[in-house]
Amino acid sequence: MNNEINSLKDLYNLLLPALKSKRREMNSLKYTYVKEIDIWNYIKENIWQNSTNLTLGDMVSDILNTDNDLIGGYVARQITESRTNLHEE
């Protein structure tokens, strides 16, 4: 199996099983509006932004252990901002 990572898309796809697991966990806790890409964006922007030399194990751990309320709040804010921007145009 070739796990060469050449882009963020490759990394996303490699981490997709962990992202799906987190989404299923969050959906069972009534965060039904959260998708894998939302979890990815939250962690990328808020957890990994200034990190260096992360291993895949570190990233999987971050995905699975990030507080659901933090991700849920982030996604809710993104939805609200998106709706606000639509109304302003």
C-alpha cells in the first residue's frame, strides 16, 4: 500500500476513516449537521495550524479526541456566517 502524501487531499483521504468515526460519534450525540469535512476544517484551522512534525498517529488522536462541543460550535458558526453572507448579497 502506498501512503505517500503529496497534498492536503491525500492527507484528508488517508485520515478519512478517523474522520468518519468522529462524524458517527458526533451524529449519535445529535450533532447531525457535522460532516467529515467540517471536522477536518476545524482541526486543521484550530489544532494543527501552528504544529510541525505531526505523525499520522498524532493526527488520528487529535481527530478522535477533540471535544465534540468545540467542533459543533465551530460548524454552527460557519453555518450562521454562511446564511448571513447570503442575506447580505
